[in-house]
Amino acid sequence: MNRTDRLTAILLLLQEKPRTAGEIARRFEVSRRTVLRDVQALCEIGVPIVAREGAGGGYSLPEDYWLAPPPLNEHEAFLLLLALGALARHADTPFAPERASLAAKLRALLPAGQLTDVERLLDRVDVDMPRRAQRAPFLDQLLDAALAQRWVRVIYQSAERRSTQHLLPQQVYAQGGFWYCRAYAHERGEERTYRVDRVRALDPPADDFMPPPLPEPTPYGHAAHPAIVAALTARGVAYVESEPHLGQIILREPDGSGRLVFRCPPSELDWYARYFASIGDDVCVEAPAELRERLLRIGQRLAERYG
């Protein structure tokens, strides 16, 4: 990003809300000194930036100051179309008609020469997104319920059984080509994550359903949750690196091996048992005892099948 584009982007950020020099520096991956020079340059050309010192200070603009957004440059248009293309690879997406119309509008807004350059970039850069055959027909309804904080009754087909559950959706997100919904589950009495394509039906709760008072949310790594400690060989590290969450918390050793140390809700121990079993002898789970017992049972079943 050149300096002119960065100065414009700083103005647009300050139109949203006040920002500190540190926030601006992190957003554009520059030093605080660079931000100070940029703010000084904006002031010199007449932009009325208000600077407040001390705790809670930062930069802001007067409420009546407004800058019309400039046209997209080539790289900005490329990034938007790249993201829309990756999203389109899901069998279902939120607001699918709007996604298609947005891509068409972006292309129509670009001058012919700029569009040619953007298309050339799109031919050479891609975001690898698995294509899944599984459809998620209730994706929009779950998103609406999350926005409205509204309870729903779903029929959910897990890997083991089909059940009817009352959910209060909190967030919808995509990972690995699937859509997931993080929701508070009434029957389970805790927050859980559900794969949206496994929702077989979705309706409002029955008239006699009384929403319970929600407990205070418990952080994922709460001190009351079991602590998982696992040692990884160098090959185990390479395997776990591709897992979106665990890959970020590997404690690496100089010889290429590593360790995992984190806490998780007890309801997820079965998932971690299956996950660590898939790594084989490139992981050694040291704690907790419940997880080691689950791994032992998996090993015994495998031994009976193949022994």
C-alpha cells in the first residue's frame, strides 16, 4: 500500500470511530512513528484531526466531517473478488443472490483496463476451499436467529444419532468447506458447535417452551476445564499445523518436536481422543487421565479388529 492510499484509509478508519496510534499501526503493519508522520501530513493539508493525550486518548474527526470513499484500486477489487470466489465454492452461502450480484457490480464498476488486470490476477491466485456436496438449507435461518438472539428447535443428525434440540445460535462460521453454528444448547446445558448441513429441520420452539436464564458464558480455556498436555514428534507437529485451532498453539522445540498445553470443555474430550488417535504414535497424550483412557479404548478396539 502506498502512502496516499494509507492516508485515505486512515481517514476512513477515523470516520468510523476514534482510534489510537497503536490501533492504526497494527492495522497497516507500520510503526507508530510512521502513523504520527501520517497524521501530521493529514493535518498539514487541512484535515481537522483531533488528538487526545493520556489514557483513552487517540485520534478522531469532528462529527460533521465526512470523506466520500474513493474508487477501489486494482488490488482492492482483486481481494474482494477473490474472497467472493472462495465463498462461492460452498454448496450454500448466506445471502447467495446478493453475493452473485455484488460480484457482478464490482466487475461493472471497474474500467475495462483495470478489470483485465484484476482478472489476470484472479487467474494466477487462488484460495483453496474444499468443495462439499453437503447442502446447508437452514443456514440463513440460523444466521437470522443469531442476529435476533431467538431460540429455535432443530432436528440434528450427529455422527451417532438423531435428536431434537432447542438452540440459541450465537455465531455462524465456515471452516474447511463446511458451515458451523456455535449455539447454547438447552438440553445439553452448555454451548456447543453444530455442523449446519446436519440440521434436518428447523422450527420455532413449541408454545410451552420456556427459555431458561442463560448462565454466564464459560471461556473455552476456563480453569475448571480439563487440561490437555500432549507431546508431538516433528512429524506430529507437521500434522497438527494444518488444524486451524491447535496449529496456532503448538509450543515448538529446537529439534522440530513440540507440545500442546491447553484446556477444553469436558464434552470435547471424545473429539480430541479421535483426533489424537488419527495421529498415531506421533503424539503422546500425557494428561488428562480421562483422555488417555479414551485413547486406550480406541486402541483396544483397533487391536481387536486388526490383531
